[in-house]
Amino acid sequence: MEISRHDWAGMTCGCRRSAEHIPRDFLRSLDGPPPEDLGEGWADNHAVVQSNLMRPAVATACMVMAALAAGVPDEHRHQLMWVLHALVHGEQDDIAEACLDVVRGGTWILYEEICSGRSIEAASYAYEMLELFPEEDARLKSVQRVARENLSYDLR
């Protein structure tokens, strides 16, 4: 449903084609093993090129958050958190802020990632995104105390 809300064909991708291939490639990627390079094949060099956000960045953030909410194979969560992290930290402040607003709507998904213990890398990306929300400071500190073993050493 979330994919169909966006005009992917009307957006130019980082690869200079129509962005309509991004959701198709994303869904296909979830059917196999995660790529060796995070975001390879559907996000990296498409929605984000290095730290430059492309036009489909916000739609991509919406798609990834919806996929995380619906449930994706555990082995893909690290990759998806990396993609969201790249989108909210992009160089184009207005687009990064719009991506951050998308993520703000799903903060409980990020907290669940930290507390789950599935992946230290995914939990650490989730933690770093939650740090961008000043209104979450007190809750995040509490979660950090309880779930510190699920985070990378620099975040404990």
C-alpha cells in the first residue's frame, strides 16, 4: 500500500532513470540474502548517492518504514536501518528533514530494534536516529540503560 502512494515513475532516480525500479528492486531484494554492500541494488546510488539525497528519498523512507512495521526477514533489518540512517543524515537539509519526519512517525519501530537484540549494527543505527529527536531524550536514556548490551560500544 505504501509503495502505491508515491509517483515513482515521475521521480528521477540517482541513476538518472525513472525511480519506478526502486520499489520493485527493494521487494525483490527482500526475497533473497541481503547484499554485501548495504543498500546495494535498490537504495545506494538511487535514493541516496554518497550523502546526496535524490528525489525519491522521502518515498523510499516511507517504503522502508512501512516494511519494517509489516515485518521483514531479520537478516535485512541492518540494511534497512542503514538506508534510513543515510536518508535522515543526507546533505540536503529539507529532504533529510522530510525523511526524519517519516521516521519520527515510527519511533517505536526504532525502540523495538534496540531492545530486540537481533543486530547490534541495526540497533545502533536506530539509536543514532532516535538521538535526532530531542523529545525522546529521557526515554532513549532509559532504553540505553536497559538495552546497552544491544548497542555498539561507543553508544553504551
